[in-house]
Amino acid sequence: PLLRLASELHLAIISFLPALKDAKEEHDLALLQLRRTNHYFRNLISPPTHNDLLSLELALFEYSVYACKFCLCLRPTTKFASTMLKGKKGVNGKTRDRRFCADCGFDTTVVGQSQRYCPSTRAGVNGVDWVWCKHCKLVKKGEEAKSVC
């Protein structure tokens, strides 16, 4: 059992795993997979940086996952506004490092922080309209989005 080994041995084993920034294929994700196994390894292994995630999205291109700059997660295309996946913010775009998921963009608890959506923003997320009503300050989705205050 791996967990019975000393921490020093765990660190030695981890040092042999490929770095996330160098990931080219799915089997290069061992470090991330080990980090996800339990709390011990989650605390032992540093979380991936935004640049690591940008590298991973290229390595995992066939899975259609994209990096969010705010929650620092790889998320499926269904979690992003369609404008975040095209042009300069697309997979090979020059400003893909500025891409964020809809949940982070429409997070009403961080109003006023730069480079997020603001009240009165409208976006299409996975074919569903999302609107941030500037009057009631709520994010409305789907049919609700058509009846803005």
C-alpha cells in the first residue's frame, strides 16, 4: 500500500512523474490524477497553475475541456459562453488565457472585479440564454432570461 510509505518516498515518487506543463497526451496526467485520489495527495501536490491548465487543454483536445482563469478548473464546453470558445479566446487563440466559464463570469458575489461579466450582460451558454439583470441583480437563464425586469 502506497499510503504506508514515508512522505519522503512519496515526494521522491512524485518527482519522477511528468510535469503538467509538459503534458502532451492523456498518460502525462499522472500527477493530476494522483492529486485527485485523496486529501493527503491533494495537500502534498501543488495545484495546477493556469498555465498548466492551458497546456492540459491542448493535450486533452479530444475531450473538449477548457481552462477557466478564475476557478482554475478544466471544464467542458457546455460550461462556457459560446463567445469564450471562438476567435482569440478559442483553443489556439492569442487571448485564451483570459477565458472564463459562465459560472465565474456571472458570479454575482464578485461584482466590480475586472474582466468578468457585469450587470446587463447577455450570453449564450450551451444553447441557453443567460442574462444578468441590472435591476434585480439576478442571473436569469432560459425562459426566465426573456423576462428581464
